[in-house]
Amino acid sequence: MKLGWVGLGNMGVPISMNLLKAGYSVTVFNRTASKTTELVAAGAVQAKSLEELIQENDVIFTMVSDDEAVKDLYFSNKLLEIAKPGQIFIDMSTVSPATSKEIYTAAKDKGIGFIDAPVSGSVAPAKEGKLLVLAGGEEETYNKVKKLFEPIGKMSIYLGESGSGSNAKLAINLLLGITVQGIAESVLFAEQQGIKLADMLTIINESAVGTAISKMKTPAILEDEYPAAFALKHMAKDLRLAKETGELNAIGNSAHHTYQEALANQLGDLDVMAVIKELRSKS
């Protein structure tokens, strides 16, 4: 099974690298050709064009920033027009379920398989091959490609019809956004009452509410430095998509509002934990 990969951002590079390490033939394409250098050095083939990549491969992965970029790729750049019946496309972007369903329908009309398979996890789990792959689409198509998810993640879960993977990704990121805001509110409240940040974070991490995310973000909070592992702008986008897709309740709406304000206040390129800067500025 020959694989193509389109979109080499912070996640695309380590994920496709793990497919290479697992012994798969991987052809890569990115609009910024320099982003393919590391993968080509590791054995990937660099396609000169999208047409070349699609013509030479059986399964094509796509992973780009948002709904607009995904639609541009599949429709404006005519991926589906170039594709041949029997090929399978796997989109690992975080987009709205409506976008996933739109592409699935267009692909099915041409006899092309399509799976929406966003991942839960950031750059470190991507490098380690420990992502969680959330898959939607036809189960028969999923079964044909599920072995490809083994080098990528610790688990892949088939969730049902097209759009199910996208829905699940929005749901888990809704919880992530709420959790990160909760951590920020807790330590800021403690700080206002005279409790040191380091002490409060120790209390959180050693208590029943301590989580992998609270422990992961502790150094950033203590240093007040927020290089992006998962950029705040992506969380703001995901919460907006969740709100557009279904009804949010009180906590979800609060998180959506906070992250949109943080985005408006130029915090988007920092890590999601930089939401603490937005909350601190309001206190």
C-alpha cells in the first residue's frame, strides 16, 4: 500500500515520519517545499505536484489547518477530480462534521473512499506514535486502512458514519478547553488569596483532580512562557466549530467566550495554556 501525505505542519511531519519508520512508502507534498526536507532525508519521496502524488499512491492522507483549507484542497485544487475510483483519502484535519460529510459525499459519487480521522494529542504524542485516532466513514473503508493507524496512535476508534470522527474531536477538545481554563482559574484564584503558584500546582497535581494536562502545563505556568504545543488559535477555532455544530451549555459557552477574547487579544499563536494571560488581564 503506497501512501501520500499532503500538509506538513507541526503534526503532519512527525505522523508521516512514523509511517516511514513503520516501513511504508510515503510520498509527500507541501506548498512550502522546504517542509519536506526532513522527511525526504528519511526516505520519503517528494512529489512535484498534487497530481503526481495522487496518481502514484493508493491512500492519501491530508492534514491542514481548518475547513477553508480542507475545502480548498479537495475542491479548489481538485483532489477528488484527479483521484481514481478505489483510492482512499484520510483527512486528519480538525474540521466541522459538515465539511467531512460534504467531502465524503463528493468522494462516494466518484467511487472514492473517504475517512475523517482527526487525532487527539499534540506534537509530543505525535512524535511518540501515541495519538488517539477518531475515525468516521464507512466501516468497510475503515477496516481497509486501520492498520495504517497503528504507527500513528496508541489506539484508533471507529465511531460510525461520516462526520463522527470530527464530532468526537470537537467533543474532546471542548473538554480540553474547559479543563485548561479550569486550571487557569484555580491557580489565579489561589494566587489572589496569597497562595504561591508552585504550591497550588502541586496541590492540583497530587490531588484527585490532577491530570496529564495539568502536569504537562505546570512548567509553562510557573515560567509564564507559552510556546505553542497546541496553539490557542486552534482551540478557539475548535470551540467555535463546536458551538456552530451543537448546543453548548454554561461551561462550554464560558470557555468559547474566553478563548475568542484571548484570540482577539493576540494570544492565538501562543499555547492554549496562555488562556491564563487572558484571565489574569481581566482580574
